[in-house]
Amino acid sequence: MTDQPAPAIHTFHPDITEEKIARLVATFYNRARTDDLIGPIFNAAVKDWDHHIAKIADFWSSVMLKTGRYDGRPMRPHLMLPLKGEHFDRWLALFEATAREIFESDVAEAFIIRARRIADSFEMGIATTRGEIARPRHSV
């Protein structure tokens, strides 16, 4: 990773739309669900995929468009999963590839920077609950 400043993307960027966010989330989860490494974890944890995908689309809408639609606590469900570093690495690889396919490069990078920060936050939070110490590995 390089020490690059976050792209100056604002909520009025024309490439960030609800439709494209929904497409990003649906495409990503279609890939994640069939992935050999993270698919079994997702499939065991998620009972209603339509609900989950809609909720995560709300999450990204709140993050990128500041809509405030997401009202969940994203860390909590992840604390109960048997996640390790390689799971976060794969999640990011799939998410980043999907973001780059759907969005212009500057917008994709804005999503990716936020996803890396989220991955680090979750990974460190999980480590803390296990009595471990973890450093950020994906964001700088």
C-alpha cells in the first residue's frame, strides 16, 4: 500500500448513484457467496440474502452519499464469525475488483479506501475481543 491521500470525492459526484451502489453490493455478494474461502462463512451467517444485500446497500449509501439509511451496528455480527486475516484479504480483493469494474477510477478508489479502513477496523475489533492486538494492515 502507498501513502496516497483519499480522492476528493463528494456526494454530488455523478458516478455515485443508488443504482450503482446496489449493483456493487449485489455483484460483490454474488462473488463472495461462491468464493471457496469466504463463501462458506457468509453462507453460514446470512439466512436472508435479499435482506442482507439491501442492508449493505443502505450501509454504502450512508457512507458514500450520506443518506443516513443504515441504522445497524456493523461490527457486532462480525465479532461472532471465525474470521482471520486471509478472510479480510479475500473480501477486499473481491470488493476492490468489483468496485473497479463498476465505477470510474477515482470513485472506485474512494470506495476502496473506505473498505480498507472498515476491514482494518473489523480486524482490530475482532482481535481485541480475542485478547489480541492487531495493527491496521490495509489502510495507512
